[in-house]
Amino acid sequence: MKRETGFTLVEILLAITLLSMLLALAYGGLHASTKATERGQVILEESSRIRMAHQFVRKQLNQAIPMAFNQTGENLVGGEEQEVFLGGPQSIRFVGPMPGYLGFGGPQVQQLSVVQDDEGMVLILEHALVQGFEESILTESLPIRLIDHIASAEFQFQGRDEEGELTPWVSVWEDPAVMPVAISLSIEFEEGSYTEWPWLVAAVKIDPSVVDGVTESTSYKSAIQKMIDRRQKRK
């Protein structure tokens, strides 16, 4: 009698079990690979966005100029008290040039602020022309969102004392008629963020000695021209 060939039920069940295990392992590896790719893309996008915002903020602070955007009354020597820089832990205001794609018409008043909105804390930029500036003008246009998902943030400022030595960092700039020597911005992101904000320290390129002269003069244009003439003589 000829013996029939084939697979037993046990062998078939064993083969199906092994195949299921192999498929599960293959799916798990594919799923993990997909998630790793997606996470890498998110990290890349966040890093690029943060790097661009970091460079933009640093450049704007580097280009800050001692130009008055507000008159606050008479000072002790009979001249007009002028505001050239306002600084607190959550907001700063100064004058400087804007990139061509964001503004036109010369130097503009710029305000960087950390504010709370529906999605959490964000760093925003508001700007308006110096000529005819009023505080209400800053809010006429939608602010530019630079950084979001912020857990905490703080501006700090450094100046010089009467002997010309650098002062300790402070979170409130006391003298609005004088520019600080350097400005820093530290940011901590919300939990779950893949990237970090490099501590930003920007030196104001305007010679601090010019600022002292500006506070005693009603003409900022003449002070800036003196600075330019002085630099040309050095060359």
C-alpha cells in the first residue's frame, strides 16, 4: 500500500505560528523605523526654525541704534528726556533697521515680547516706523510669531558703570535714555520638545560713548553722524 505524503495539522499550525511571529517582528521594525524617521524630521524642522529665529533676533539686536522713539518731558538740564531703549524680563523696545521683506521707510521701532496666547507662551515681534510713532501703532498689524511652545523666557541687560566697567546682568533696564552694551535672551521650551534654545547674547554695535552724548543732545542724527565721522578717521 502506497503511503500518502503531506503535512500534518500540527505542522501546519506550527508554520502559521512562525509566519505570524515573523510578520509581527517585521511590522514592529517597520513601525519603529517610520516613527524614527518622523521624529527625525520633526527635530530637523524645529532645529531649523529655532536657528533662523535665533539668528534673526541676534541680528536685530546687533543693529539697534540710539534713536529716540518717545519724548517723556524735560530732564534735569532743561532738555527733553528721550526714550531710546525699554527693557524688562518679558519685553524690549528699541529702534533699528528692518529686513526689506518686513518693513520699509527707514529705521523702525521694534518690540520683542514673550506673551501668552491660546497655544501657550510665544515670542513675537511688532514693529512700526519711527516717524510719527505712537504705542497704539504697534498693535495695528498682526504680530510676527518667532518662537512658540515656550515654558519660560527672560531678557537680561548689561551696561557700564561710571568707571567704564561692565555691570552685572539685570532683568530690568533702568535708564531708557541710554542703550545697554549687551542684551541676552534665555528660553526654556515646554516638556517634550526635541531641541534647546542656545543662550543668546548680542552686543549692541553702537559705541556706548555716543549714547552718553546723545542723552545731552536733542539731535540724534548729529550724534550718529559724529560716530560715523569718528570711525572714518580711524580708517
